[in-house]
Amino acid sequence: MSVEIRVPTLGESVTEATVATWFKQPGDTVAVDEMLCELETDKVTVEVPSPAAGTLGDIIAKEGDTVGVDALLATLNAGDGAAAAPAPKAEAAPAAAPASSGSSVDVMVPTLGESVTEATVATWFKAVGDTVAQDEMLCELETDKVSVEVPSPAAGVLTEIVAVEGTTVDASAKLAVISSGAGASAAAPAAAAAPAAASTGKDVENAPSATKLMAEHGVDASSVTGTGKDGRIMKDDVLKAMAAPKAAPAPAAAPRAPSAPSDAAREERVKMTKLRQTIARRLKESQNTAAMLTTYNEVDMTEVMALRNQYKDEFEKKHGVRLGFMSFFTKACVHALKEVPEVNAEIDGTDVVYKNYVNMGVAAGTPQGLVVPVIRDADAMSFAEIEKAISEKGRRARDGKLSMAEMQGGTFTISNGGVYGSLMSSPILNPPQSGILGMHKIQDRPMAINGQVVIRPMMYLALSYDHRIVDGKGAVTFLVRVKEALEDPRRLLMDL
């Protein structure tokens, strides 16, 4: 039975894509959901899985072709036709030939998360020739947001490492080969193959669509600045280079200030992690895009601290989680966002999108950098539910176990620099959000209360907001409502 392989849904407003890479060739045997090819759109890379098991028939859309939604990519001969595939597959992978008396298992890049198309091989825990157990960790990958561990799919011997440390791989790439039984004898030739794979740079070569475009228009690759992983040139990079003035690439060649020879020996150059590169890029984009402004206030924490001290033991006994300050701040922000909804909105082109829900981002510091896990529907949660969610997300953040889905979709963010001793700061917006609240350390200060100077536990609050949609009045009103709710927590119960 012949099955048609068509272009899947590419996303809202995306009408065409370019065929980037075919992972299978006509005659190859494929399993259900095995990746057949990869498509590139203006924004993301889309993988096309096989809808059935069988043998790949004709490839209609070649690498570099531009296709529309639902266009025919290839045909698949499902069922008995799969028997015709062994010969071509063996020819395509000569490295596996010595393992004929054993079985070989490919170690593939695991699911990276929604919208994540590439990762960098950070660390190999095993070397070629090492014996591995099933589910034993082989290597660790870094993406823009999280680290992903790759377990061994089977017990055996690691006979080949295809992607060495530092290599950037796509979401369907092969990382290594595991051989069981007599296949372990393949370890020696595989060891020599690993450096060759690194030298070819196969996993970091330019996007096929970009290569085709440069060839058609005579564009020199050295004149194009790649924005893909490890400088990979994408189609959009070529288009920008073609439209830019000839002198545009010159600034990229500007070297950093030279160090004195005596100082150079004492310096250490370390490549930025993908997470740190993303943090740097997004923070700069936020400054360049939003009309960011910060307003400040201070809050007397006396009532919140008294309430917490009174009920913390009973709270922990009943709910199994400690009562902290974050639940009070989350509740206070939800309360204020209802009155000033533009702080919970975002700009989309010439539209303002108001969110009738609150997905609260809670910034968390980790050894790898700052991440912002999202507490979804925080406006519908109790104090205990908020505390449990924050505790669980914080633990997963520190362990590097957060998924991409857990860090997407936030509508407002709270950042607590006070845990590190910060007295005051101006937080930077987390785009496309329009507001972020900065908490700071609680410090005893003399305050004038009813004509008397008393010592009170005070905290400075900072609200950074996008002045394009949030006026000064709205920002100040938001911060005052947060202050009022914290200084008199009973207002939260009465929705005042």
C-alpha cells in the first residue's frame, strides 16, 4: 500500500517551508514515527515523521526545494514492501559492517522540547570502547534553556561517537552507536571515525536552503554572519546579507582590545554556554525593543512576617510545604493585575493582547544561569498550591530538569534579588511580557509612623514596565496595590 508523505501544519501564518535535509533515501526501511526529513521555515525547523512502517519510495521534494502546506514530499510503501530495504541501508552505513554478528543501536538526540531544534553536545560520560548498561547516561546536551541527559537505549559497547563534544546537532541527529554481542569488535575502527566526523563539521554545516541561495546569487559565505548555532548560516542570514550594504560585515571583524603579553598568560577563555548566550541575546533584545521604565516603592513587611510566623508551623504540617513570602507576593500581584490589566498584556504588531489569566514567571538562579519557570493559572491557585508549585519548579530548575514547556507562556514575572542581598535594582523585562516585579532584601529601617520613629522591616519594590502600553499612572497604581495588599494581607481575602 502506498502512503503519501505531506507537509504538516507549519504554524499560524506560515505558508511555506524549505526542505532542509532528508534523513532517509528511496529504498530505506523506516519505522512508524521515525524522522524522514527536516523542513525549515522563517522561524522554526519542523521534523516530518513517518506515518507508517515500510520502505521509502520516491522523494518528490528534494533538498532545497520550497514547498507549501500539505504539499507532497514523498511516497511510502507500507507493509511487505519493507523487505526490500536491507541492502541499501547496509551500503549507507559501512561503519556498522564489522558488527554483523551482533546488533547495532543508534543513539539519537532525544526530544528537546517545543520549538527547540538544535542542541550542543556538552559532555560525553563514556568513551569509545566503554561498556554501557541500558539507561546509563552517555552524554549531556545543552539547549538554549535546559540541559538534556541522553541515556543508553540498550546494553552493550559504545562503538562510535558521531557527535563529539562542542558539536551542534539538530533534533533528529545521530549521536553515537551502541553494539551488543560480537559487535563490540567494531570499537577500534569506530574510534578513528570520531575525529573524522568532527573535522567534517557535518552537524554544523550551513542550512541547505542558505547554501542554495548563496550559490544562486553568488554570495560569498565569508560575507554572511550566521545566526544559527555555532555560526550556522540560515536562509534569513543570506537574505539580510544580500540586502545590506557591502560595508556591513566590516564591524564583525573588529577585534577585542588586545591584552598585554604578560596578562594574556593569566587569562582563560571559556565558550559561553547556550543558556548564557540566550540570556545575553534576550536581555539585549528587551532593551532594544521595549520602551522600558522602572518605578519604585517600599513596603512594610511587618504584617506579612507576623502572619507567616503565626501560621507557618500549622501550614507546613497540613500542606507539607513551607510558607514563604513568594505566595504572598504572587497573590498581591494577581490582585493588582486585575485592576491594571495592561501590565499583564503584550504587544503583537499593532495589537495589544490582554491575558485574562495569570501565568506567573518566577525567576530562579541556577549554577548555569537565570531561568524563569512558569506557574500556570496562578490566579486560580491557593497559597498552598502556589508554594508547592514554586518549590517544585525551583528544585527542578536547580537540577537542570526543567522542560521548555515549563518556561514558556508566562504573562508576568517576579524576580527576587533579595535572596542574594540586593537592596535595590531595576529588573529587565522578560519579552514579550510588559511587566516584571523586582523584590529585594528585607532591612530594618527607622520609619515615621503616626508621628513616632519606629524600626520596621522594609523592602524596596521595583516595577519595570513597557511604557509603550503601560502608562505611568497604571504602573504606579499597580505597585501601590501590591504595597497595600502586603501591608494589610486581609485585603487579599476581601478582594480590596
